[in-house]
Amino acid sequence: MFADDFETEAFGVNGFYTASDFIILADRFDLIPARRDRILAAFAQSDRLNQVMALVRSSFLSREAQEAYLTICSDRRKALAIPL
């Protein structure tokens, strides 16, 4: 995620990106904290996951592919909720 091969402590511990990694990235981009928080909150909203689920369920993916995709989406949403 970082151009200079920088690895956060959270990534080293968890093996995947969490909210704290995106906070560090936002800080590197000099995003205003309020804007950063709004962006992260938008990804964590349950209605977003419901929208994704509806789109995936109406897609032409096989049932197995739909389940795999939804599992990935759910896991990534949970990762965004992991605090610093």
C-alpha cells in the first residue's frame, strides 16, 4: 500500500490492512482528519455492505463465487473496524 515499502506495526501483526493503516496513509497524504474519518466511516456503514450484497446476489456469478466474494467483502469491512 505504501510506495516506499513502509510496513505499519498493525500490518506486521495482523497480516492485513486495518483502519490504522489507512489512517497512516491519509496522514501521509495530508488529509484533514475529519475528511479521513468520513471516508473510513463510509466504508464501514452497514447499508454499504447491504448494497454490495444485493449487487452480488443479482450478478451472474456462480453461487460459490458469490459466497466467496461476500466473505471477502465482510472480512475487509471487519478489518476496517479494527482500531489502532
